[in-house]
Amino acid sequence: MPIIKYIAVHSTPLSNIEYILNGEKNDEMKYATGLNCTSSPQAAYDEFRRTFELCAKERFFKSDMDLKNYGTDEKPRFKEKVRIHHYVQSFDPKENVSPEEAHKIGVEWAKKTFGENIQVIVSTHLDRGHIHNHFAICPYNLDGKQWYANYTTLKRARKISDEISLEHGLRIIENPKHKNTMKYSEWLAKQNGMSWKQNLADEIDKLILRDDVKSISDLSKKLNELGYKVREGKYLSIKAPKQKNAIRSFRLGDGYSLENLQYRIEHKEKEISLSAIQKYSGIQKEYALCMRKMQIAVFKKKSKKTTYSDLQKSAELLTYLSSNNITSADELENRLNVAAENYQTIMQERKKLSSQIEKVEKLIEDGKVYLSLSEKDFLTADEKKIYDKVAYVEEHNINNISDITEREWNLENLKKDLADLKVKEEEKKSERDFLTDIFKTYKRDIEENPYDEILRRLEEEQQQEQLDEQRQYDEPNNKIWR
């Protein structure tokens, strides 16, 4: 279960490289590899420096002493370029990964993540309770292209790490935590009840439950009436009173993106009713109960694990089960298997046709060369070699230009067929991906919400509802007969 972390190195790159290539940590350099560079600290530093200074047009070495050049103790306001991208890949001690395998995984991950044309140092450290790989990556590859470390590339890097780990038989984190969009200062202010963002979120929560708020536009109007300035577009941007800048709603946390807000407005009744659940059968009813539990947990803020995005997926899943009359988990899995087989079949057809088109294109090209050389009375030595290579076209009945024309006409028809196949392949792929996502959602939700427990709680709720109804009936009658 390897975990990928990132550290940006803006100064003293030599110290960073020396730390990574520390013989005391990697068994005397036994587990150190340089990709497009050496694995010696000083030599690697010089190689990184030459690449960086050539591409960045500034000095590679930076330290806090450089601030004196600005005549001030304050740091310069412009953003410093990253000198080294430092990644760490940590393995779970329970996995019992050997140093050799961990290093092999690290090298494979570096190549797949950063490509074959960039300077990377891979060093496997054994000095902690868990084995971990350190990576020093030069910010520019050998073609001068820059690597950007951001959330998107980190997410991709983690995905590649998971894929390689699974190939090596290691476990991965199936459901990683959601990205936290709240800064620490905001979290602290929220704990003290002082956050303007929290106040805005509270206002939105109140407005969503109002009967006259039936759309995002209604929500925007109500916020405007309260003194907020709202702009609708790809995002919902809100500027609070006395605040200099606007904020996009999704930064308020889970449940406040444009899509989530619309979902909350449309589902303000908070949960699927018990009477609605009774209309379903088989796993439809089972999953409806599961979804109800998730909804209650989210709407009543009792769960940090389930999100509004999860609720939207669960609603989509229940709709699919109902509209396709799927009443068992086996039926759902069979549909997924059929969709996967259909996609695999049409993908093979497309590959076969693509290969056929390549052969016809080569035949036409070589046929033209063959006919051109056949018309000559005398061939040079080089032309004779070419002629011998393309003479095979005779076996395919290419003897004149009309044969070439016929092949070109056939080629156009094949390309049209290929275009149609690609469209069908994309449709089959979308269907397979949709069902894969649906099935994963079902398995996850059912495993996290055991049906027997949900059913028991449902029965308790129903009994309580009956008692409440009886109590409401008895109280008025008791008053009459007093």
C-alpha cells in the first residue's frame, strides 16, 4: 500500500541530493539508480545544474544567504523556481516488501510517471520502520520541457503507483480521502465560530431548505438579498460583505459545489421515504434502504465518510436498477461482464481492421513504386534493390494503375468502416465504464452498510412510527373523554 508524497525544493539542491543518496540510508548505495544521470551526489548535482541553468536561465544553487542580494531580510516577492522535485514513495511495513522489490517498483514508477527523457535519482532508504523510495527529479527534461508539480500531476503519479503496486501483488488504498479545500487558518477560525466562510455555508444551508428556493437562480437571488454578490457560470462565485475577493462555492467544502447544491435543492426532503422503498424488490429494495441510510448520515451531518457526490452516484445506481428491472446482484454483474465482452470484441475488430488498412496502404504505396520502376528500360543498382523489395505486389494482382485505383477505392470503404467501428467502440467503452462504476458503487455501499443491520433499524423505525401514530390518535380521544 505505497503512499506518494511531494516536496518542492527551492534552495540548497546539493543538500537534498546528498540526503537522498546517503549510503547509510540505502545500504551503501546498493539501492540507488540514476536515470539519465549518475547516482553519485556531486556528479548528479552537476548534471542537474547544467540542465537547469541551460533551460531556466538562472543559477541552480540558492540559499537563504542569497536574500542579502536584495538588501533586505524579507524574501523576494516573486515566486522562486523549483530546483528539485522531491517525491517520496512509502510502503506499508505489513506488506513485507523486500528492498530489491521496492527499488524495482520505484524505478518503474519513475519511468512511467516522468518519461524516459528526464534526469531522476531513485534511492531506497532502509533506515526507518518502513521501506521508502526517495526521488530527485530535475525540473526540466533533456528536451527543455518543464515538469509541473500540482494536484493533477500528483493524482496521476499516485494512480500510476497504484497500478504498478497491483501488478506486484501489493494492496492499495481503495477509497482515498477527499481533498481538503479548507486552509488551516479557516479551520481554526471555524472551530472558534469566527469564519465568514462558515457563516456563508450556514446561510446557504438555511436557504436550501426554504420552499421558495427551487433552483440555483433562486438561491443566488436570496443570497443577493442578504448582501452577498453572486455570479453564476461554470462555478458559483460569491463575494461576502466586507470581503475583498469572491470565493467559489465548492471551496466551502463537500456539498457546496454547483452540482451538489443543485442536488441538495432537488432533494431537500432529505431522504427517500419508507413508502417509496416498499415499491422496490430484490436488490432494488436492498439498495434503496442502503441509500436511505447514506442520505440520513449526510443530511444530518453524522458522517464524514459519505459525501453528496456519493449520494448522487447512489441515486443514479438505484434508477438504473429500477429502469432495467434488475433484482439481483448476479444480474448486475452479468450485465457488466456482457458489456466488458462486447467492448473487448469490438476493440479486437477495430484493431484487426486497422491492421488491414495499414497493409492496404503499404500495398498501394509499394504498388505505385513498382509500376513506376517497371516502366523504366534500365534500373540503377539502388533502384534494383527497391524493385526487388516491392515486386511482391505482383502476387496481389497489381499489374497496372487501374489495380491501384481499385485498391484506393477499397481503402476508402475500409476507412469508413473503421470510423463507424471507432464510434461503436467508444459507445461500448462508455457502457462498460458506466457499469463498472455502477457495480463498484454497489459493492462499496453494500459492504459499508450491511443489509441485515439496515433492515433491523428500518423495522425499529416503522414500529416507532406506528407508536407515534397511535399516540397521536389516543391523545385527542383522551381529551374528549375527560
